[in-house]
Amino acid sequence: MTHYYGIFCSLSALLPTLGVFFIFTICDDLVFAELVKEYIPNEVINSKDYNFTIVLAQINNSVEGLVFGTPPQWVTNAAEIWKSWVIKSNILTTIVCAITILTSGFLSYKKINSEFRSRNAVEKIIMTLLAISSVIAILTTIAIIFSVIFESIRFFALIPFDEFLFGTVWNPQFEGAERAGSGQEGLSQYGSVPLFAGTFLISFIALSVSIPIGLSSAIYLSEYATSKERAIFKPLLEILAGIPTVVYGFFAALTVAPFLRSSGSFFGLDVASESALAAGLVMGIMIIPFISSLSDDVINAVPQSLRDAGYGLGSTKNETVLKIVLPAALPGVVASIILAVSRAVGETMIVVMAAGLAANLTANPLEAVTTVTSQIVTILVGDQEFESAKTLSAFALALTLIIITLGMNFYALHIVKKYREQYD
Amino acid sequence: MTNKLINPTRASEIVKNSITKRRAKDNRLKLYGRIAIGLAVCFLIFLFSSIFIKGYPGFFQYYVTLDINFDRERIDPQGDLSDNSLFNGEASKIVNEALFTIIDPKGRKAKKQAKKMVSSGKDVRLTNLVQSNPNLFGTVSSVKFALDDDIDSFLRGYIKRETPESERRISDQIIKFVDKLDKEGRISYEFSDYILNGSASGNPEMAGIKGAFFGSILTLSVCLLIAFPLGVATAVYLEEVAKKNKITELIEVNINNLAAVPSVVFGIMGLAIFISIFGMPRSIPLVGGMVLALMTLPTIIISSRAAIRAVPPSVRDAAYGIGASKLQVIFHHVIPLAMPGMLTGTIIGMAQALGETAPLLMIGMVAFIVDVPNSVMDPGTVLPVQIFMWADFAERMFVQKTSAAIIILLGFLISMNAFAIYLRKKLERRW
């Protein structure tokens, strides 16, 4: 197996070099950002509205040749110096990479002799690579949690924790970070109760559509349907889960909402054009397959012997299903419903397009409500002031959203695990 | 036994009397199931048909045929067909003149209104035409131009002639002009060449999905290049290499969690990590693809693991038996045999990524971008985001174009899923 020697050499030469290259390309901007502070005049740093992120963006724009109006002289100077650094760092990166590739290549080449077991060495390297790639899942989770937690901590430094959790008025305004001392208190309010109320109102409507339909179809498909019916209708129901949410949102906003509005006025009801009902109904359609598919699986997993025992005692199919099979499958069914709830809570596009932005604290499904996800999207889309409480509030909302959905997911998995082997 | 025994004849009577009721209950449950499935399927049909009915006309639009005098001096003053020269030419004036010779507007106000009848993309259309076919110079040939979206809506009957002029988006004067054009047979309803070739535009008659389509392709390619190798490597590691210990358990828990995290949270992570910390630019397919890759990773890992698990141990034992190393067993036998399953999972994951909107809004792919992105570093948008943006516009014609874009998106999703099913059927092996 001679080719393993070659593979070994090239891997051990390339991998360190790639690592060095990535470190250099990621770090150079950070280093430049530190160095460029030297070139910002003192009067700018001392001025009241100094913000390093904005200054840095100005310089970066100037480096890339995007000039809006006439920037101050020092920005142009800093940009020139920045450009020279970029050239220098490119040369440096090339040289360092060349040195790494040559030395590591040479070292690995020297290792090769008749005693050296290259296949084992190559396998070790590749196994390590596989292990590293599997750690990405952990890294992503950490990245998600940290990206949200840091900003949330900053948010809670501005807004008290209890005001966020128990306040009943949600009215975020851009006002910079000076809320704490500027005497403008009371302008913005960050009480998240209306958002969560809206989220749960819409989820409740969605579930009251999807639980009856999803469960009945699961029971029918697993207990009554012929295999031919099953082959047709199961995939048909699953199509519902494959339709992009933006399509549902469009459908809710342009077909369902006007329909509800006109039929509401026919009965003398005043339906808001962006009602919770429209969003909830359409979301309910979307999550039917989450309930039906999972419940179908757990109902199918109930051992046949239980059914046979039921029939043996003379019960009808209806009695067997409702009194034996369903109770046996209940943990799985509950888990599927919890997963559907977490899906409904995290759903974004339908509510952004159909549920409106007014933070009303109401239980009336005909009024407009807003949800956690749609507030996150409205706050973070477009240009933001990074230091303001409004922007940071989106991260705090995201944190609560993650806690809720992950909690539900854990609980659902726990239920499934706990009761799974009961009948085996 | 403390229970009183019932006389068997009595018992059989009780059963006999209740049996019809119990059977009826049984039938009722069956009926509920049928109704539920029927409702779900009806929703599905209603959804598809409502979008198809709205979207089908979006592929067509009204054109006006004008006889254009291709005067080289005026269209291309420098005579070199360069963009600059054509830009300085009088293309749009020439189109207006051709229009005026037919409808003959009297007075400045009428002329001003008449100019707006033809879509504002007329000059670009004319210059593109001469750039691709310079032989047209010196001839008088008829060219089709898109009509303005209000006139399009009028011709489709959404804007009624009977509505009083003050409440109508187009004036009586323009209706007269349109009638005149119609009488001369100059107006035609044809397959729109803007919906597929046009890019984002504020003018609904010129809007198309080309930019978003290429943005989607670039984003998905990045997503595939990252998610597929990573997903397969993770699956192989977890199934074939790793011992069951705390770390692998932690990895598995994390993968399950990631599958449950709402997609908008991935967008926030992309914003905080890739854009804020790594300093990557906003709105580029590279960042979008990376975010979507992390999002689709759980789907790919889970299906790849199932596919690897389905490869029977006898295959591995045979390979080990003739002296293969662990890596050779994995790369020469297990992965090739599990590939159909892995590919199926990957295609389904890609279909998910193609339809995803919320995380891409977070990283700024919602910007109004006219140019078609050429690389993963160019700002761009994707199909679902384009649909989201169009859905916000008020013009009637945008509703049709949005539905048309949805039809195209659904077409891609359905064909991807169909391909995945085909692949599974064709390559699936029973052991």
C-alpha cells in the first residue's frame, strides 16, 4: 500500500498550513481593529457620542472604497494605513504558510522508511478529523447559547429582569443606551407578557386545529386504513410539512385573513385584517403532519398482542383503539403534541406576515397580536443601533424562546424515553 | 368471587342489544378519521389551487408592439455599442415617439401621461436588443414592450372602467389611449420574459426572480459543501468509530437539540457570530449558506446515521476478514453502501434549506438588490426572501408575481423531494 505514504505526507503538510491560514485570516481584522485605535484622534475619542464600532465601520467602508459624502481626513488616513497593513499581512500570511507547508512536509517526509506504518498514521489523522467534525454540533450549540446570553446580560443591565418578565406593555423605541440616566424613563417599555400571550394565543389556535385533525388521522391511518390508503395519504399529509413557511404566510395574509374579515363582517363581527385567528389557523394546518406522523408511529409501535387481547375479550375495534391502544401510546402522543407546541412557538414567517406587530394583551382571536418571533425579526431586520436596548431586547426574547423550546424538547424526549420499553 | 355471576343467556342478550350501538361508535370513529384526513387534504388542495390560480397569470403580462425606427445616430451616439454610449443615447425618447405616432396625444399633459404607459424598462430593453443584434440598425422593426402595471391590471379587469376617475389608479385619458392601441391590435397577452429574466425591481411589470434564483443556487451550494461532508463525517464517527461514552452522548443530545431550535435563532447566531465577531459582510450567500448548513446539519446527520446502521455487520466482518483496516472498511464498504440513504437525507435537508426564510432575514439577505450575484461574496437574496419582500408590496401585479415565484419555488421543492424518493427506490437495497 505505497500510496499511504503519499497521503500521509500531503495530509501532514496541508493540515497545519490550513490551520495557520485560517488563524491569520480571522485574526488580521481583529489585530487591525486594535492597531487602528492609535490613529483615531483624541478629540474624537473624547467626544460624547464616540462609538468604536461605528468608527471602525467608517474606516472599513473607506477601505473598500465606499465613501459617503466627505469623510474626515483622519478616516482617510486610517484607511490608507489599513490598506498598507492588508498588503503586509497578505505577504506575511503567504510566507508563513509556505514555511509551514515546507517544514511540516519535510518532517513527515523524513519519517518515511520501511519501518514506518503509514496506513496507521493516516488512519489516525482521518479519525481525528471525523471526531473534530462531530464536535461541530456541540460548537454550534455553544455558539447559539453564547451569542444570545452575552447580549441578554447587557439587556438586563439596562432593563430590570422583572420588568421584562412581568411587564404588560411592550413598546420598544430606539433611544440609545442612555435610558439609565437621561431622565427619559418611561419612553420605551419592555414588558414581554403581551408577546408571550400573543405567542400562546396563536399556538393555542393552531393546536386546536391540528390536534383533533392530526390525532384522528393518525388513528385512522394506523388502525383502520388499508395499506393502499396509507401509502397515499401519509405522504400527502407530509407534504404539508414540506411547504415553506413563507408560502403559508402569504396564504394566511392574502387568502385566509381577507376571507375571515369578510365573513366576520357578514356576521357582524369586527375582525382585524391581521388577526391571530388567520395566523393560528394556517399554522395549525402546517403542524398537522408533526402530530399525525409521530402519533402514527407510536400507535403502530404498540404491540399487536395488546390488540389481540382486546379482541379476544370481545371488544370492538373502537373500544380496542380508545381503551387499549391509545392509552398505551399516550406518552408518545403527548410527546408529539409537545413537539408540535414547540414548533408553533418557534414558527416565524407565518406570524410575521399574518399576525401583525401590535403588542395587544388580549385573548380575543379576532384582534391583532404579535409574537416573540415576529418581534425578533422586526427588531433585527434592517439597520440597527447595536448598543440600544431595543436591539438587545431581541436577544433577550431569543433567549427565552430557546429556553422554552429546548425545555419542551427535553421534556418530550424524556417522556418518550421513560415509557418506551413498557410493552417490550 | 364476590361478583354476582350473570346467567349466560342474559349475558348474550346484553351483548346482542348493545352490539349495534357499539358498532355505530366504531363507524363513527372511522368516520372522524376520514373527515380529518379529508380536511387536511382539502386544505392542501385549496392551498395549491389558490396559489396556482393566483400565480398562473403572473407568468403572463400585457405587451404593446411598437414600430421602432432603429436610428444608429440617436440610439448609439458614439457608435461603439458600449453601455456608456447607449446610456447617452435617446432610446426611451425613440420608444415614446413610436408610441405617440399611434395614439397621437394632444398637449403636454397627455404626452406626459402617455410616456408612463410603457414600462420604464423600455430603454434598457431597446439597448439590450441592439447590443445583441446590431443588424437592426437602420431598419424599422416592431418590438414588444411591457405595459405599465396599472394598465396591466386594467386590461386584466382588476381596475374597472366604471369606477369614477378619482378613485381609479389610471385616468380616463390613458384608458382612451389603451382602447386605441387595442383597436389597432397592438396589445398582446404573452408569456412574461421578465418573471424569469428580470431581477428585483420596484416596478412590478419588470420584476423577476433571476437574482433571487442565482442567490438561492449560490447559498445552497455553500450549504451543501459545508453540511454534506460535515454531516457524513459526524454520522460515520458516531456510528462506526466512537465508543459509547459521555462525550458521544453529549454530541447526540446536542444534535437533537439543534433539530428543535427555531430557525430564527440560527439567524441570530449568524448575526452575532459570523457578522459581528468574524466581521463578515451582511447579505452575502456565503454567510447565508453557513447558517443554513448548521441548520440542516441535524437532518443530514440523523438520516446518514440511519443509512449507516442499515448496512449489515456481515459486510464489515467480511472486509475485516480479508485484512481491511477500520478506515478501509468505512470508506470502501460502509459509505458506498450507505450513500443512497445519505443522499436522500441530504436532498431533503437541502429542500428544507431552500424554503427557509427567517434566518436569512436576520443576516440581511432581505436587502433590495438589483444585480444578479456572481459569487458567494456578492450581496444577494434568495427565492423565499424575494417572495416575502414581494408579498409586502401593494400593487396588484406583485400578488401575481409573488404567486408565480411561489409556484417556481414549490416546483423546485417538489422535484427535489421526488428525486430523493426516486433515488431511495432505485438504489435502496434490502439485505
